[in-house]
Amino acid sequence: MNRKITPKTIRLHTVFAFLITFAVVMICAVILNQNQVKEEQMKATFTAESTVNRIESQMNQYLVASDFMKNVVESGYVVTDNQFAQMATLLQDEEHVIEAFELAKDGLVSQVYPLEGNEEAIGLDMLTQPERRKEAQLAKESGQYTIAGPFELVQGGTGALLFDPIYMEDASGEETFWGFSLLVLNWDKFVDRLGLDSLENANYHYRIWKHNMSTDQDVSIAQCDDLDLTSVLEVACKVPNDTWYFEIAARNGWLSANTVLADFVIALAIAFLAGIGFWQFEQQRYKDRVYAREIEKSAAKARLANEAKTRFLFNMSHDIRTPMNAIIGFSELLEEHITEREKVVDYIQKIKSSSEFLLSLINDILEMARIESGKASLNPAPVNSRKLLESLEAVFEPTMRKKDLQYTCRLNINHDYVICDETKVREILLNVLGNSVKYTPDGGQISLIVTEIPSPKADCVSTRVIVEDTGIGMSEKYLPHIFEEFTRERTSTESKVVGTGLGLPIVKALVELMEGTIQVESELGKGTRTTIELTFPTATKEQIDSLHIQLPSDEKSDFAGRRILLAEDNDLNAEIAMTILEENGFLAERAEDGQICVEMVKNAKDRYYSLILMDIQMPNLNGYDAAREIRRLDGEKARIPIIAMTANAFEEDKKKALAAGMNAHIAKPFDLQVLLKTMEQVLSK
């Protein structure tokens, strides 16, 4: 099952990837650090054991002196005080760690060297003295040397005693306890000789301690100055008849803070890079999916568009061929019955009607193409909205009378004058009303209700237009597709109504261009209701007054003797135009392209031509450039009125013509009355 991937889920997954990567890297770092800690602790253990070994080695050096005295006594030799002093002098170490040599027969100290300063030690019973008896008793019973201390010596200072037990053989060969050979060690010098400073130099905290048998307390043998035994490692070291404990800890911890910080930073960096990589990977996958979906949508849209265009071509093939068939057919009948006036007039009217419908089909197609290309624009101007709405009835009056349609128009408006694009508003209303007239059966009803509603903008008026009919209506299934291009619920063969299926798409596009809304409600067999809401600025007094300026009289002007230059490359169009002009009193001359037109004007006398009718698309020099060339001529010739008469019929084409220096624009196929009216207005200026 495919889960929907969104940017939010990608971010969430990226966070998970970051956290998982960070956790994995930190676990690996912990494992590596544990190994490092073990290595460091093994080094510390080795250091501690090495230190204890040095202690034992140093003890053995001193034990040699004690053993010498012991051996002398055990040989049965009676040592006098003088002899004892001489031997002690020879056995004295250079550093004077051994402060005194003692012999204690039966545990009582009887001989001391040097005696001076150690007098209080004479007669001291080691087997009964509280601070010494346990170690002394242990040495006696085990037969091995034992160290007691450090403690305060009776002769003063801190020291340790090395008890070396002496045994003598009696007459029966059994060994009996004789006493002790004792060494009094200067503790401070003894510790200095151990070289414990090297531990501090190696960034270790340390403490050496033992359990005092006499006091049943832990006694510190040696320790560093700034003792901090956090995360301490304890090593037990055996010495004869005792256990010394060596506590050692890394000064900066078994794992330094810098190492932990470095591990954290590295894990963070790797997790960040992994997160970025994962995010980029997921983003690419997301883009690929989006792109694939867009491709699918585009393909589906293209397929639907092709299907719609195919339907459109099928419909157009029928709808275009219908008027074309009428034009061709009636033209042939006209030729056969040219002498029969009534039939000729009837045939001409039917040819004209079919031509007008064919032109409306072409105009709808071009209008939709123009809207889709984004070239449609508004040309707002002051308009009498009441007259515009009332004029709609006149357009459809013949058809409504013929079909016996009941038409109702109600205008509930307070502002007659607004600023809007009259042509496009008229096109919207004509399309909607035209649909009602076409699809309402004979004897039906059509109503147009226009009501002002509160406007959301200041100095504006909002208008709701409702067109309702009792026509054939549309099915609920088709309603969602009414604004799609080239779609019709029924073909003209089925409905007996001709059309392109572009009317409502054009209406919707124009309504949206005016920032309005449109809603269509319909029920099959009962009719259709279309609601349009538009908002326009209200016209000012000055703008209203401009509409009341007196226009030229509608009386037909006398064009006799006026010479017209027609720039037209198409022979058939030129023949039609020349004939019409000459029938209306003009003297007409023709230029086959724009370049010839310019040369004919140059070579003519001033005021020879009264007006130029200029086609746009011509070989050698188009109409725009030809008009510019003429405007650059000297004298009266540069001011000859020029009217564009072209199949380039859009608003932008009109603007281009005016920008090129032309005076007016007429679209082909032209309406004769419009042409003559435009020529009259231009010539009267």
C-alpha cells in the first residue's frame, strides 16, 4: 500500500533518520570509549602493580640489613652493644631511610643503634605494645617479616617498623622463637624513595592504604597532594603478612571531557550529514513522484483535451458544413434562378444568414483561443447600463416573436452609469440569453432580472443578473462539464440547435476576467437559471457628460468624387471592396501591397487621395510599416486619413493600428454600414 508522501512527512522522516544515525554513532562511540577506558585502566593497574613491586624491591633492600643481623644471632653469636653498633654502621643506607637498628629478644628491645635519641625504645615489648603487637605476633607466628605502621614512634617522628622474626634451634633440634631483628624506617624518606611523583606526572590521582590490625582502621600509606578519587580503580597488592590497597584514578577521568565532546560533535556531524543526504534523497523521490503525477495529470488532461477537441471537430465538421452546404446550395440555386426575383431575394437572405452563422462560429473559436492565450483584456469606459440591458431585447426580438417566447425584463438598479467594457458585458449577456432563446421550446418563458446588491468596494456598484428560462435544461451529470471547452450535452443533430459548445466557457472566462462569479442551475426538461454577479466602478459626472456629446448625423453622406486608395493583396477581396466603394460614389484605386501603396502616395499630388483603406498582412511591406512610412512623408501626404481594414480583428490589433498612425480600425468581413459610417467620421474631421 503506497503511503502519501508530503513535505511534512519527509521532514519527519528526516528527523527520525537524524536521531537514529546520531544514536547509532553514539553507541559505537560508547563501545569504542569503553575499550579505551579498559586500556587506560589496564595501564593504571600495571602502574599500580609496578609501584607496589618497587615498594617490595625497596623493602627487600632494607631486609638484607635486617637478615644480616638475624643470621648473626641465629648462628649463636652473642652480639655485644659495641659489635651491634659497628655492624649497624656498616649496614646503614646512604639515604638514611633506616633510622635505627634494633634487636628485641623475646620481643623486648634490648639493643638500639644509634642509641642517642632512641633511648625510650629500650625495654619496649613489641608483643604487648598496643600499636605493634598484632604485627609482631603475626611475624612471630608466620616466620615472615611484617611491616607495622606508619605511626608515631616513641622516640618521636613518623615511622614504620619492619619485624623480621628470629628462631633458634634448641638441643633437640626444634626451632624456638628468639625475638626480632627490627628496622625503624623514616616514612617520609621511604615514600620519597618510591618515586610516587611519577604517578602525578602521568596525570594520576593515587592513594596507598592498608588496614591497621592494631587499631582496626584504614591507614593511608601515601597519597597525592590534590586527592580526587572519582571513578577510582582499586588494586590489591599482597605484601608479606599484609595487603596494601592501591587506589588510582586518571586526573582528567578515564575518558576526557574533550573526547566525549569530540564524540558528540562527530556524531552530530555524521547525523546531520546523514539527515541532509536522506532529506535530499527523499526530496528527489518526492519530486520524481510529483513529476510522475504531473505527467500523469498532463497526459490525462491532454487525453481529455484531445477527446474534447475530437468531439469538437466532429461537431464543427457538422456545424460548419451545415451553413457551408446552405451557402453552396443556395448559390447554385441562385445561379439557376437568377431571373426569378422572389427566389433570388430568398436565396440571398438564406446565404447571408448562413454566412453570419458561419462567422459567429469562427468568432467563437478565435475568442476562446484569445482567452486561453492570455491576450484578453478589458477596455473600461463609461456606459449607460440601463440602455445596454434594454437593447438586448431588440437583438432577440425577431426570434422570440417567431417562437412565441414570453420575455420579461426587470431592472432594479439605482446607478445607470458605470465604468465597464461594454463589448464584453454585452457578449456575456448575449451568450447567456442566446442559449435561453435557442434551447427554449416554442411558447416558453425567458426572464432577465437585474438587481443592485451591496458592493464590497467603495465607489462601486455590484449587480446580480439572473437569466431564467423554461427550456430543455441540462442533466445533473452534465452540469459539472458546462464550462469545459468544446463540450455539448447534445449535438446539433440531436437538439436541432446549432452551436460550438464554446459559449459558456467564453462567458465564464470573461466573468472571471472581470473578477465576477457565475452559477448555473438546471434540471432536465424544466429549464435553466444562470446567476452572474459583477462589480463595476460608478461613473463620475464628467464621464457621464462625455456620453451626451452630440454625435454626427446619421444622414447618408455624399462621397461622390472622393478618391480612395485601397491597399489589398487579395484579388477577390479587392474586387468586392472596389465595387462597394464605387457603388457609393468613391473613385477607387488599388495598391497590391504596402510598398506599392507608399510609392503611389509619394508620386501623387497633395490631397489627391482623400483616404486610404489599409490591409495589414501584405507582401513586401505590411500595413503597419506602410502607415508609418506615409506618416513620415512631407506636407499634406503625411496627414492622409488611414483606416485599417483587416482580418486581424482583436483589440490588440486595433491598438497596433492606432499606434502605427492609423485613424480607425474595421474588422473583416466588414459590415457595409459600419464601413461607410467610419469613413464618414474620419473624413469629417
